[in-house]
Amino acid sequence: MPKLKTKKGVAKRFRFTKKGKIVYRAGGKSHLATSKEPERLRHLRKSKTVRLKKSLKYLRRELPYG
């Protein structure tokens, strides 16, 4: 059985926690921040967790050794 390849674009954006959840950084914070509300930018600082079952299934397939 050959080794499974990790999808590198996914590996750069998502990571696993110790309990097996998948976390990612929210988009929309890198530029044009002056037009966004401070509260919105504060919320974008936090890591988000993937909750959709379909997305979890896809990400586990793309990150086989995560």
C-alpha cells in the first residue's frame, strides 16, 4: 500500500487539536481593515472550529496523517 499524500494547501490552512477537532483562522482580516468595525476584527482574531460533518469528512481525507 503506497503512502497517502497530504494536500498541502489544506495543511497550511487547517490543523488538528489534541482532541481531534479541526481549527482554522478566519479570513477577511489581512487588508482593508479600516472599513471594518473593531468588534468584527476582534471576533476574527479567534480560531474557528469546523463543524459541518461533510467538511470534516473531506478534511480528514485531505489530511491523512493529521
